[in-house]
Amino acid sequence: PKGARVCFASNATDALNTLILGLLGPGDHVVTTRLEHNSVLRPLNHLQASLGIKVDQVPFDRPDLSIPAGSKPFLPPKPVR
């Protein structure tokens, strides 16, 4: 990797916060699940409240962790990035 693309963090939560807060901006859309770790959901909720990014949480009602058939409405018609 190029030196400009390397980031050191004190721990995984710090690294996730740095990535999420630095990558997302107004008008972005994130699709995640309710199974996501709190260190991901908290910065997403913060950005949703402060910058208005759209955050959709796909519900899971089965123990096998596969993507439910009803998830398609959450996905954009074409990739954003």
C-alpha cells in the first residue's frame, strides 16, 4: 500500500470511527444490519443526525445470519461508489 493510504489507530473502535467519519458525507446512503457492532452503529447514527446521511438497517429474524429475501428494497438500483 502507498504511504498515504495507511492509518494507524489505537484500537479497532478508534479505527472504525476514523474510517466511518472520514469516508461518509451528506447525501451518502449506508445499508447495514441490526447485528452490526455498536462501534459502527454509533458513528452512523451520529452522521445521520448531524449530516443527514441515510442509514437503513436490514432486519434479521433468523438465526442463520443470511441476508433476508426482503432486503432488496434497501439496496440502491446501482452502486454509488
